[in-house]
Amino acid sequence: QKTKKTEMLDGPPGEVAKKLVDRLRNEVRVL
């Protein structure tokens, strides 16, 4: 899972932040 996270963190900080937010939202939905 660590490798997947680092792969998703590629790109400008703005895009990285959006990806992190989307991922957190998805995790919350699953929980």
C-alpha cells in the first residue's frame, strides 16, 4: 500500500492535495 500512496502523490501540490482529499473521502465512505 505504501508504494501505491507514493505513486498517487506525483504531480503539483494542488493535485496531490485533491487526491489525498478524494482518498480520505473514499476511505470514510468504506468505513
